Amino acid sequence: MQSPTVRRIVGPTILLASGNYFDFLAPEQSAFTIEDIAHGLSNVCRFSGHCRRFYSVAQHSVIVSRIVPPEDAYAGLMHDAAEAFVGDVAKPLKDLLPDYRKIEKAVEAVVLARFGVPQPMPPSVKEADVVMLATEQRELMQNRDDWNYTRGREPLDIDIPPLTPAMAKAAFLARFAELAPIAEAAE
């Protein structure tokens, strides 16, 4: 007989910081909060961890939200929110994993819909993401090789200060509180 305090988990799920489970086959039925997203993104390092110092997806997202037009700032903040669950897989590897891309798109659709983020993303968000990639390539990778994805984009002249995961999480949640539509902020 199973204990009433133990849940039997079946299927492709992950345990979230909140104690909830996220089901990759039924993301729309999963219980998750903005805190789960902020926590996950703040602990996921960009560039598969191969930057000179830790740099989280949460910090990247906050910066993107600040460089897009104000009307696109919320979408900019949330553009990588699904990575809280699927991770930040390097683009060259993603290109080799069509099944991963399907799962990522399904998770992304659920996460963005739940938080009222417009789909498709505004073009300014995609452009800011690529400009940030060029900026991060220079600032965090000390590299200016000719990457197809960043070709023709000038890096921003900005400083990217080091943030711990706890600092990045706090920055993400503060920016969310600043930008989120009232109805979605209450979840």
C-alpha cells in the first residue's frame, strides 16, 4: 500500500522548485508559477555553461526586456521562459534534434499562453535576442568569430555585470512585477 504522502509519478516529468511536477507530454496540465520559471532560468547558464563566468538565461531575459521597445518589454522578458523546463540547449545541437524542437515549441506555447505573452513574438524581441547573442559572444565568450546567426549584428556597448543565480532570480521577478499584465501576474 502506498503512503498518502507519497505521489506516484509516471511519465516524462520533472520536479520543480515549488514541489510541483512538470509533465512534458501534458504541459497544459502542469502546475507552475512565475517563481518556478525565475528559479529555473536563474540556474540555467547560457552557452551550455561555456562562458567565462556564469551568466544565466534569467539575466539575459532581463537585458532583452530592456533593449526592446517598451511595448515589447514583457515579451522580451518572457521570450525564453520555456527554458526553465527544457533547458538552454545550444542552437547547433537543437538543429540536430527535431523531436526536441517539437517538445520545446509545445512547452513554449503553454508557458507563454499561461502568462499572456503574445504569439508570435514581436520581431523586435527576435532581433534583440540576436543582438544580445553578438554582445554576449564578445563580452562573455571573448570571441568575434563569424557566426552565421549573428552576422551583420553589431554588439551593444553595454556592461554585463556578473549576477549570482539568486540575484538573477530577484531581477527577473522584479522585472516581471514591473511589466506583467495585472490578470496574469495573479496567475
